[in-house]
Amino acid sequence: MISTGIPFVDLSVQHRALRGELEAAIAEVIDASAFAGGPMVARFEEEFGAFCGSRQVIGVGSGTEALWLSLLALGIGVGDEVITVSNSFIATAEAISFASATPVFVDVDASTCTMDPTLLARAITPRTKAIIPVHLFGHPADMDSILKISRQYNIPVIEDACQGHGAKYRGRYAGTFGATGCFSFYPGKNLGSMGDAGAIVTDDAELADKLRRMRNHGQTTKYRHVNIGWNARMDGIQAAVLRVKLRHLGAWNDARRRHAAAYRLHLTGAPGILLPTAASYADPAWHLYCIRVRERDAVLQAMTDADIVCGIHYPVPIHLQEAYGALGLRRGSLPVTERLSEELLSLPLYPELTRVQLERVAKTLRKIVTHLAVQRKCV
Ligand SMILES: *Cc1c(COP(=O)(O)O)cnc(C)c1O
């Protein structure tokens, strides 16, 4: 029997296709015995910089470390506030907390699910030392408006581009606007390694030097430590994998864009659904395809029953997580974020998703929401 189940993400297809290349690249690292940092990492850094048009790339151990080290390198610490959003993966806030600073959340724009710049100015206090917009789901945040406030108050921007590889804001790559841009290469991201990895991009050579030292125990030359740093190096094997995959990122993102367009085509007019749209300035990387839907949990259950795996990004906003209970933020403090957490549903989306699979997802979803809409009219 052929399984008709549809996974949320399936990495096995791309790994089958690239198996030979990946094995050869990993073998090169084994032959060189350069596992922690090393020449393969340097080559990846150069190629990723060329890809996104950034002068400096610092490979690190994860996206979380990219954010954390960026904050530390900018001198953020005890008593400082960092403005960010609450509808993100928790790492955005954790990096701020691990830098001994306090996250301050502003609400998001309901149509882009990214930081609402009109709320930024009134969140700024004398303690505000950085702003971290998140290019959530691969849709770039409204950078012009955010950078305008950043310049006005002289507060640096750190971009959380962990979901934004290849996304463009007015034709320029997400991650290249702020003091630094932070990327994650967690396996399920648009560009994913075979373990954990991340990178910081910047055009500031001095900041880049500092970050290079910080990821490697503050070292300039062997056993000369000029700063207190950390071990946050990228693995040679991850760099080798990423170099192979980077060559396909453009084509993979194009496939994601085609899938997003196909979902729009097949789902337009379905009752009780709002489809994601790109803002006029945005060319999203479609890391996730998140619709807003009435009776989300019932829809999710019905999709699961139909053997289609969907996701929720994110079911509990960061400010309502137990871990951030000490901030004392109650339900109702970020109304748009909270409403999105109840309505968003992520549909299966990855480059290798087939037309047949996508059409089955759309058809099943349309049937489910139509049925629910009829029921609503009957009661
Ligand atoms: C994945 C992700 C991170 C963390 O990246 P890791 O590599 O898993 O540490 C941070 N922010 C966002 C928005 C992410 O999606």
C-alpha cells in the first residue's frame, strides 16, 4: 500500500539527491582533520557572505549563539532592555536573558506577523540598548520604519534572520540591514546543516573581529586571550554540509515560492481562512506557510485525522511562557500576538513537496473549513 500521509517537512528527499556530494564534502573534513572551526568554515563564511551580500560572516554553533554573541559584542548586559517580539521561537528572548538583559516585547502587525514599528518608539526607555526584529516565517520585518527609529534614538538593530535565509526586503537580503544579522542552520531551516550551526553577518569589520575572538575563547593567536570569550565555533563537518546545500538554496526558495503561490490559488475563497500575503516591500523566503483560520484546533485535529501533519508557530507566545513568568505579563498585554497564537496554522511546505501532495493538503483543508462553516450557520 502506498502511504498518502503528508509530513510537515521531509529532509530525506534532498539528502537522497545530494548524498554523494555530501559524503564527499564530509570526507574532505575527515581527511583534513579540521573539525572545530578551520578552513572549511572559512570557505563557507566566504560563500555565505557572497550569497547574501555581506562583507563579514562569522560561523558559530547555532542561531541562539549568533543572537547571544551579537548582544554581548555590542556591550549589552545587566540593567539593559532589548526590544523584540513575543511571537517567535523562544531563543530570541533567551539570548537577551543570557546576556543578562531584559526582553521588552512589542506587538506585531497582524498581516506580516512581524514587529509593528508604530509601537516601537513608545517602548523605548533610557535603558533600551538594542532592537531585535524577527523575520518570522521568512517574511522580512518592516526594516525602513525600524531603522528610522533605530537611527533617531541611536539604538542598534540585531536582525533575527533565523527563518529568513534568502528573504528580501526591497531587493536586499534580510539580515544585512542591522548591526548584525543572525542565522540558524538548524536542520529544518531553509538552509540546514546536519546538526546545529549558525552564523552572524555584518559589514562592520571591527565588530566582526570581536565576534571572531568571542566565539573562540577571546583568542587572537593560540593561547593569547584578549577578551573573555566562549566556545561557540561552527563545526567543520557542518560547514561542509552547508557549502553543498548553499548552492541549492536559491532553487529551493524558488520552489517554496511556487508552493506558496499554489496554496493561494487552491485556497482562495475557502471560508474562515486568511491566507498569508507578502507586504509590498517583501519577497519572503516562505520558511513556513501559516494561514489564519477559525476554530484552529478543530481544523488541526481534522487535518491530523486525514494523515496530514500541520504545525503551530507558536502555540504559546513567549511572554505567556512559564519561563518568562517573572516578567509579570498577563494575557491581554499583546493582543495581536495572542490572537495569532490561537489562529495560526502552518501547512506542510518544503521544496520537495509534490504538486499532488500540495493539492491534497489544499483540498482536504478546504473540505474541513467548508464543513465547519456550514455547521456554524446551522447552530
Ligand atoms: C531557529 C530559530 C532560532 C534559534 O536557532 P538555533 O540554531 O536553533 O539555535 C532563533 N530565532 C528564530 C526565529 C528561529 O526560528
